Amino acid sequence: LWLVHSGVASNTTFLSYPLNAQSLNNSMVVICVDLSKPWTIPDALARWTKVIRDHISSIKFDSDNNNLETLRSKNEARVRAYREDTTNKTAQTTPDAPQDNATFEQDLELPLPEGVLSHSDVLKTIFPELSPTDTCNLGVPLLIVGCKSDMLEGIEETVDLEVVQYALRTFCLAHGASLVYCSPRTAANLPAA
């Protein structure tokens, strides 16, 4: 686990240790945003994805089967393979019940919808800092963590929470990222110690 403090730009030179040609295939990038200051979210996401994208693009890969295009293909396959769990967790399973929930739709290779791993008009509107020429597929799984989610309740008068959530979801769809919210105060999405 490596942490690069957002206030110190020179710390980004240390990205070559956790994110290099040997480790990139087994890495995940986590970007934490402060939900108590939602007006900082677009800049933070744009800045850190640019830092990560530029760093990954600068990596010298040692073979044809370990390169950026291969990593981007694997990342796209991961996004395509995502299926929302529609099984009923409380339902009793019987030995005779089919265990394979695959459907015809899951086996199709449909194009990704507009805005998934790509720029869209909505993304350009919400995040004008992102260059439309930059790829949204970083080549590694990306996790966006919304920290201090309990603080959103106190700023509802000044910030529309639906707009904040819409912006985060739009960014995550464009980058194939996962999104979680957490709060140490309410222990939301945090394991008990």
C-alpha cells in the first residue's frame, strides 16, 4: 500500500515504486476524495487521473505481452464482465437448482454504452479539466473512495447531493472505476475493529 499526499506534487516521482512494469498487472489505484468539500472533487479527480495516466504512459514495458495496450484490454474486459448480482441471497438453494446464472445477454459482446471507458458530453460538461484526447482507460482498476460521507448531511443547504453523486458516478463510468462511500464517524462501509 502506497500513499501519495495530495498537497505535495513532488511525491508523484515515487509512483515508480508501486506502479512499474512488473507490478502494474496486479495493481489497483485508489483515489480518495473529501466529500465534506464537494467543490474540490472535480479538480482532485482530474488532477490525480492525469498524474496516474501520465505515469503509466511513461512506463517502459519489457515485452509485447506485458504492455499498456494489453493492460487496457484486460481492464476493458473487467468492466465488460461486471454483472450486477441479481440473485436473492436469502433464497434457499437446492442441489437440483442450476448453479449457472449465465444468460444469453451476458454472453453477447455488445459495445460499451457511450460514456463507459470513454468521454461523453456529460463528462466534458462536469469535468472540463479532463482533456478529451486523454484515454479514460488507465490500464489498471480504479477505485474512488468518497471519504467523510456523513459530512454531506450538514451541507445539503449549499450543495445539491444528487449533483455530487451524479458527477462521481459519471466520472466512475467513464473510467471504469468502482465507487464507495465511507465515514469513520458513522462506520459506513468500514469493518468493525
